Amino acid sequence: MPAKPLEEPQADTERLALDRAVAEAVRLRITAGPRPSQDADAIALRDLLKDLPPAATAGVRAVLGRIDSAIGAPLVVWGATSQTLAADRFGLTARMAAEPEQALGAVRDGSRALLDLTPGRAWWGRLLAEPALRVVAALPDDRHGLPRALMIQRAEPGPTGDDRTFWATDSQAPDARIVETLGAAGLVASPLIAAGGLKLFVLAGYVQAEDGRLASAPGSLSGVIGAAPQF
């Protein structure tokens, strides 16, 4: 049987024009640089994703994540989960840290770091003594699930209208009792992880470190270590 002659694909000018528009939009967005704050980014993103179907949402987030990696602070990751989440959101741009302290040291020097939440390491407890380092994002950031890694940066997160706050304590009381105590003060809490004699809870909404409802919270060493938007 004679070979079928090769046919050159016909030019698809309509799709090519759309692709060029995407490429030009990415170039212009990178040139524009970052917004002034994490919360401003989250509010804009939430508005942008409104009413988009799942496939379009995933595509937009992938593009914007890679733009973020190009114009945002350098990213350091610690842990296998963080490495996977960072690659999915920001591309293969993150630098690996051997230990949590190395990642936090990079944050002190101006980077941002995504670190695993693991029962073996209570690295997040360090943030109680270093208020300059705050949780500014939590991945995955789907409101229907729990985060598996926290993003730390030298920044003070602000409210975005749909947030969760992270609160740590050294209280040895049962989780249910801590949740009950916080609930009596008007806070909706759920346990996230425990390690090294410390417990980390998620508080619904944006809660400031100075919130009076935390004045009688359990524990001799406790406090808000940051907040993160959810989508």
C-alpha cells in the first residue's frame, strides 16, 4: 500500500489570534508587577474566578501562579507535599530547604516559604515568638478541605472576606475542650495538627492577634500566627 502523502495542517487563524492574546496578556501582566499586598491579590483573584467553569478556573490559576513566581518573592519549600503543591501552583521554580529552620531563615532574608504540616515537626510554633513572620497562604486553599502546607512571609495578612486564621497553643487540654472554650468566646475553631507539645487550630474567618475573644483562650503560650484566604 503506498504511503499516505503528508498534509500540512491548515492555518487556524482564529485560535492563533487567541493564543497570541494570551501570550501578550501574560507579558503585560508580568511587566505590571505584583499588587501591594497578599490580601489585594486574593480579593482580585476571587473576583476573577467568579462564575468560571472548573477547567477555566484551573487554567487561570496555573497561569497566574506562574506569573506570581516570576514577579513575587523567591519561593523556598520544605517537605514533599509542599514541593508538589508548589510545582502545581507556581511551576518548577522553588528552592528546596533541608530543614524547616533553613526555610524560615530564607523568609527572614526576604523570601517566602511553603512548609509541610507534619506531626513530626512543630516548626509553626516558632511564629509565636516571631510576629514578623506570618502565615499568608495555606495550600490547598479550597474552602472545603484542610490545608496541608502553610506559606510564610514577612508580611501582615489582611482580611479578604473569606479567610481562615491559624492559632497555636501549648494547652494540653483535649481538643474538644479547647474548641468548646473558644466557641464560648464566639470563635469557631477546628483542630488541624499537633506536634512537639503544641497544637494548631483553624479559626473561621479573619481574627486579629489582639482580638479580645482570645484573652482567655487555653494555654500559657498561645496566639494567632497568621491568616490565609480560601477560594
